[in-house]
Amino acid sequence: MPRIALYTLAVCLLAVAAAVVSFVQGSWLGIVWVLLAGLSSNMTWYYVKRGRAAAAQQKSVTG
């Protein structure tokens, strides 16, 4: 898994935790955290797929 995918996964998990804490405290700011979690989740999947495609292409070129 590419390093940037791990970073975006960490951001996603932290944003989910922040959203939970925010909603538990009764703040509507949690909506922003939910949106950030969704964005970072999509980025994680994008970079994972991109890394797999690059690995497959590298394998087909060398093999």
C-alpha cells in the first residue's frame, strides 16, 4: 500500500473520531468532520487502486 494511502487512511480515522466526539458534545461541527472523513476515504481508495495499477503495470513490463 502506498505511503500516501496510509496517510489518508489515518486522516479518515481521525476525522471519524473527531466527528463522534463533536456529536457527543452536541456540536454540529461534526458535519464538517464527516465530510472530511468521506473525502479522505475516497482519496484512500484512489491511491490504493493507483498503487495496484502501477504495480501491475511494472510487473507486466518486467515480466
